[in-house]
Amino acid sequence: MRAVQVLAVLFTVISLIPGGAHVLEFHRKITFSADNYLMVQSLYTGWAFIGMAIFAALALNGTAAIMLKGQGTPFQWELAATVLLVVSLAIFFIWTFPVNQTTANWTRLPPNWAALRRQWEYSHLANAAVVFASLVCVTVSMAVTKR
């Protein structure tokens, strides 16, 4: 059980890395000109690989929740962590992914690029907050689980 929880925490942390980067750079990027924004966005080429960590985090948190079923508080925290990761994926597929598709992963700027930028940037802020909340939940679950 403890190994699954530790891995759940680890992969949830890894899942937070891209979102944390977006949070830290948001205040500058949101004001960039089209050319500067497109140039900075090219830095994300290849980041999809690290984004896959959320699927491992989801599987591990879900597994931990199943293993904790019937254990009250640890189960509730772990279930919350799992649900929050599902919410994170929903945010990505509803708001972020369509922008990635429209902009060909920010290799071209359509006429409404500024609105798309806002949608993309704010979806990443929301996602980071949700994944952080999931990390808090899985950590609390691990802390209150009896050994």
C-alpha cells in the first residue's frame, strides 16, 4: 500500500511540473506580442511526453483509492485526489487541447490568437491549481493512512 501511495505522490508531483512552469511565466507571457509569444511557445515542443505522467498519477491514485476503500478518511482524501486528476484532464481536453489543435501547437497564429492565448494560458492556471489540490489530497491521504 505504502509503495502505491508514494508512487501516486511522485507522479502527481511530476504532473504538476508543467503547470507550475505555466503559473510562473504567466504574468509575462500574457502580454507578449504575437511574434514573441509564438517564439516562446516553441519552447514547449516535446512537452507532451511529461504530460503523460498524469495518466500514471491517475492510475496510481485510483489504485490507492481502491486499496483504501472502507478506511474512511484516507480513502476520502485519495478519492478526492483521483477525482481532481480527472477534473484536470477535463480542463485540458475541453479548453487547452482545442487551442493546441487550432494553432497546430502554437506553430501558427490564427486571427483570434489573442483570445486563444487567454483560453490556453488560463486553462493552464486552472489546471495547475487542480493538480496542486490533488497533490495536497494524496499527501494527506498518505499521512493519515495507518501503517
